Amino acid sequence: MKMRKQKWIGLSLIGISAALLLMVSEPGSAPEDCDATAVLLTFPLGVYMTVIQNYILFDSDPTEEHKSNNLKGAFQNGKKKNP
């Protein structure tokens, strides 16, 4: 399920890049209207997210964080605490 989420985000970044290029291709009156610098970031990231086999997104799950905090408290100076 997580990989599917990553692929959809990658495809949406590619779509945003295409939409930006379409908007820039229309004739504008000022050079600022023809700036497509964002495509240099969104398109490669979108392609990378759709092609890569590893999960690269950071999802903060509060239950997993709580479990890891409990493990940190169980040991002190490399030795297990006495209850």
C-alpha cells in the first residue's frame, strides 16, 4: 500500500511538471511569465519516485514512535534496568 502511495505521488509530480510546461509555453508579456525552473525539481523527483523499488517517503506513525521510546527507556548505559 505504501509503494502505491509513492507511485501516485510520483505520477502527480510528473503531471504538475507537464501542466507547468503547458502554462509556460503560452506567450507571455514578461520573462517572469516564462519561468519553468520548478520543472527541474518536480520532474526528476517524480520519475525517481515512480521507478525506484525502495520506499523513500517518511511516514510518522505515532504507534511505532511510542514503541521505540519504550525500548530506549528499558536500557540504561547498556544494561537492563531493574523493575
